[in-house]
Amino acid sequence: MSGPLVVIGDVLLDRDVDGTVDRLCPDAPAPVLAERSSVDRPGGAGLAALLAAGRGHDVALVTTLGDDEPAVRLRELLAAAGVQVCALPTRRPTAEKIRLRANGRVLVRLDRGGDGSAAPRRVPAHVIELLRSASAVLVSDYGRGTARSEPLRAALADPAVPVVWDPHPRGPEPTPGARLVTPNEAELRRLTDADGGLRLAAAARGAAELRRRWRAGAVAVTMGADGVLLSHAGPTPLVVPTPFRATGDACGAGDRFASAAAVALAGGALVSEAVEGAVTEATDFVAVGGAAAVRVDASAAERAEDRPDDAADLVERVRARGGTVVATGGCFDLVHAGHVATLEAARQLGDCLVVCLNSDASVAALKGPERPVVPQADRVRLLAALGCVDAVVVFDESTPHAVLSRLRPDVWVKGGDYSGGSPSDTPDLPEAELVAGWGGQTVIVPYLAGRSTTKIIASVKE
């Protein structure tokens, strides 16, 4: 990527206020929230820019910003994330979305400012030059006017710069020649007459219609947990499924998908390659909590490479709502029915299951240089694809003591094949004393007899 990735669109300030409720207001049947903490983050196009910058790329955000307090806070957050802000002046108040939450659940959302839309008429010359030098442009349209700016739209005419356009039903049509347009299913239905009948057929008709209408290179319809339908060259669409069924807050998943696709196109990827990678990133984003889990002081790149942070975020959310955290561990080389039985039994003991996975180096140290048979990245993906697994964290040591000390699960689970599978062996488990130190419980669950990775490998060799 030579130039920066430029994000164009409307920003808002997202604020989550978390607390507890233990009484009702004396003069109305309304809960009283005792505030414990609050988190601010950029929303709208600001979130898309933040997510792209978290991948380690140079990112510039072109948006409208006034001089009010929310705008000042947005500048601080974006600067801390390494995003260059090119602010076009406006007299409109900065939009805010404030969520009041108790035990992780939203009680009420308060919206401020941002009413109506106003397109910037004047755009400084240095902003136009920035667009011309960009490696890619992402238009994150939230229907508040920035994407309607004629000077900005005219600057997007260069076919050499790939443009990804995330549209809004209240916004303008994408500029002709956009490399990729990314509506979701609900937006597709509002923008076209494609509805009724087979879901995939309706999405394919609508995507093809928008591609012709907007003269776009490709249209990717995001379909939540069912992946993406891509209408591009040829009459047959490409369907990219999600790598696993993620459960969690989908807020911001569209921004993650669009920003990931734009980053990939900036690096020279084909549209189909960009979409496939973006589906995986959006799925991971939902699995770790969506926009609510985003922190400006911890980049998305760090969270993608440091799996303990993913698990720690999950554990924090489950504990915040009074849930029970369960963890188990092992090599999980050649995942088989015995592994699945252990994981399913472990998941039933609480509200989330974290798998502590031995890294490739750790497996080799424990089992010899010929192991693992399945590399670490594939083992992570296989485990994460199981519906009973909520998070996977990789550790390099010979034991999971360090990661357990960090996560402090309420229940630590081992399969019944461990130490012969006798319940009397439970106190001898290496991690039992550690887990008991913070009040946790170690248990053994039944294991399917006759299932063994070692036996499978020996059978294959024979």
C-alpha cells in the first residue's frame, strides 16, 4: 500500500455507561442505574477508520466536525488511535449515542444531535490531493450528508483508486465505478424490489439490480451469520459463508466488513479475496463482542494476534452479567469425537467456554518433533467453529498456568481420559491447586472410550 486508506463519512460519539440496578425510582416505575464505568469510542465512519487503523495501516478520515465537546472528544480518540482527521467545518452539533447498561444489557439509548443532513460545499485542496494519492477509499455513509459532497464525489472518479462504498438508504447513490458496494439485506430490500421467494435468489436479484443501477464493479450483500452474497462478473453470484456461527453483539460488524475489504483492496487483493477475508474478520469481530468490545487503547491488530485479550474480553462480559466462566485445555491435535464430547460437556457447566490451546512449540515439546499433525492456526479455527466453544486462547508454555492465572475461570475442566479417568485423581491434576486459589473448581467430565489422537495417527501409519 503506497498511500493511506482514506475513510469518508459521518462520525458520531458512542458512549456506553455501565452500572448496576437494585431499586426503582420512588416517583416512577423506572430502574435507578448506579454508574460504575463509562467508555467512549468513535462511531459511524469514525469506527470504520478506527478498525482500519487497528490493522496497522495509515488511515485518514474525512468528515464534518464542529467545535462542541463531543467533537473534541472524537478528535482525542481518533488521534490516540493514529487516525489522521481531515475535518470539514460544520455548525451542526455532533451526533451522540449514549447507551445506559446494567449487567451488560441496554436499559435505554439516548440520541443527541445529528438531526437532518448537510453536505459540505467547500473541500480544501489538500483533502482532494489526499484522495488522489490514496491506496483505497472507503465511503462509510450514515446518511448525514458528508457523502453527498460534490467535490468529494468528483474526486472519486479515478478508476485507479479502489472505492468501497458502504451505503445508507437515506444517503446518496455510490459514485459510478465503485469497486465494491456493501449493503446489508435490510438495506437491499429498501433500495430494491428484490423480496419474497428464496432468500438467496432475492439477494442475488437485488445485488444484480444495484450493480447495474450504480455501475459498480461488484455488490456484496451481507447476510449476518449466513455470510455474504457477492454479485460480480458473470450471472452466478459467489456465496461466502462465515467460518463459524458467531453469537454476540453484531453492532459495528458492517463497519468491520467494509473496512477489512477496503484494506485488502488497498493491498492489491481481488474483490473475491477481499470479501472472503472480510467475512472472517467480521465474524471474529462479532464473536468477541462487536463495537462494545472496541477500546481505543488496544488496537484490533493486537487483539487479532493476542488471543488472551479476546478471551479476557469475553470473561469480563460474562462476569459483568453474573455468569459462570468455564475453561478447558489441551493440544486438540486431530480434533475427534472424544474432544467434542469433552467440550460439549464442559460448556454445559457455565455461561461460556474458553479453550486454552497448546501452541505448536508447546505440543512439540510435550509430544515430540512429529507433532502436531494439524498446525496451530488450523486447530484454532476448528475449535472456534464448534458451537460449544466461545473463545480460544493459545499458550506457549508446557502448562496453562499463566493463562489460567490471567483468566481465573470459575470451573476448570479435564476429560475423563486424564490420569485414567478416575474421580479420585482430581486432586492430582496439575492445575487444581492453582484454580482453587481464587475459589474455582476443577472437575473431570466423561470421555468417549477408544478415541485418541495417538491411536488415529498410528492407524494411519499402519
